[in-house]
Amino acid sequence: MENLTERLEVRVGISTLRRLRDTAARRGVSVGQMVRQALSRELDDEHEDRRQAAEAMFAVGAPVADWPDMEREIEAAREPCVG
């Protein structure tokens, strides 16, 4: 488990706090532990969403050039068309 050295203050409404306390009591954990678990799940979900998006992009199998070539192509595409 991570060493818990940092403090975070979050303000919530009374009904949210009541539900949080009730759920924590039913689960036999502290309110702090409930909040840490919720934060961890949210951050893990976001990471997983990004991983899946990257995998979907790679699955396309589009050709990929070296970065300098790709950068030139991107910059050329941004230039306004004259004519």
C-alpha cells in the first residue's frame, strides 16, 4: 500500500457525506478508505480508456513515418490552401 503522507480536503453536501458514512460502515472501512478507493477506480478507468483508444488507433494499421516526416505532413496540412 502507498505511504499516505499527503492530505486532501474535499467539501461535499450533507446527503453525500451521510451516504458515504453509511456505505463505509456497511463495508467496515473508513470514509477515507472509501474516498481513496473511489479515486483509484476513477483514475484506473481513465487510464484504461486511454489504453483502449491507443489500441484502437494502432489496430488501424496506418503507415507511420519517422517523426520529422510526420511533423512536416502535419504542418503542411495546417497551412491554408491558396488558389
